[in-house]
Amino acid sequence: MNIIKGAIIGSICTLVLYMVPVLNALAPFFGGAIGGYVAKEGSIGGVKVGLLMTLLFAVPGFLISGVFVALMSEIPLIGAILAGSGLVITIVIMIYTAIFGIIGGVVGGVVADD
């Protein structure tokens, strides 16, 4: 239960920090660190927090990307290019969030263990 609570808190912190202009580059790291600290499950729990946090971001991300693809696919040539690039950008953002969220979760879990 602590891991789920940490992942939800980490996701909310990440979403808030994505809005801050300078901190948005490291938002998943800070969100994962806060989530890992709240979970207090050590480094393995931090990995779980980071993965669950990524999953929480992936579902709405791909839904929004799917709506974008459906809207853009009606445009003859440019629409196909924009639709494909929208999916690629979503995948890249999810990988970025996963990597930094897991690293932050591990750091937060280790700090909470001490």
C-alpha cells in the first residue's frame, strides 16, 4: 500500500513540477524521489514506485496521443506525419519519465531507509 501511495504522490509532484519552467527537466526525478521517500520501502520499493508512477503517466498520455492521432489522421499528407510523430514523442516522454522516475525513486527509498 505504501508503494501505491508513494507512486500517486510522486505522480502528482511530477505533474506539478512539469509546470515549473526550470524544474520541468528534472520533474520525474524529483517526483520519484518524493514518492520513494514517502513509500519508505528501500531501493527495490523505489524501483516499484518509479515503474508505477510511469504507468500512471502512460495511460492518460497514450489516450491523449490516440485522440491526437485520430484528429490528425484526417489531414491527407501532413496528418500522417504528425500522427506518427505524436506517438513517437509520447513514447520518448514515457521512457524519459520511467528512467528518471526510477532513479529518483531509488534515491528517495535509500534516503528514507537511513
